[in-house]
Amino acid sequence: MLPAPGDLGHRRDNAMLAMQQKETELQAMVKAATDAARQAEWDFHNSILGMKEAVRAQFGPDSNAAQAIGYKKKSERKRPRRCSA
């Protein structure tokens, strides 16, 4: 016995709605995971900046330690020159 035409459409409609619901839930999970990853990146970035400031505070802006983490020594910076008119 074949299903009634309306019954078949109703089952397909339910399947379609279920798949759309699942898609929406997965999109929300992806967005939440993306937000969590971005927050972790910012936390890491801010901890590195804090570490750099701690090195400069402990050893000074003209130290080899400051240079080792990527800063330029204060004594090696070019001083501004006056333009002669």
C-alpha cells in the first residue's frame, strides 16, 4: 500500500525542519567556538604584553633583557636632530 500524497509531504516537511534546526544549532556551536578561541587569543596576547612590561620594569628600558624580548635599547634609539635653517 502506498502512502497518501499528503502524508509523504508531511514527513518530508518534518525531515526538512529537523535538518534546518540541526543546521541552526551547529551554526550557533561554531560561533560559540569561534568566540571562545578569539577570547583565548586576546588573553594570550595580553599576558605577553604584561610579561614584556614586567621585563622592562625589572631590568630597565636599556637592558639586554629588554632587547632579547624584541624591544630596542633606549641608548640605541636615534635622537632627534635640529634642522639648520
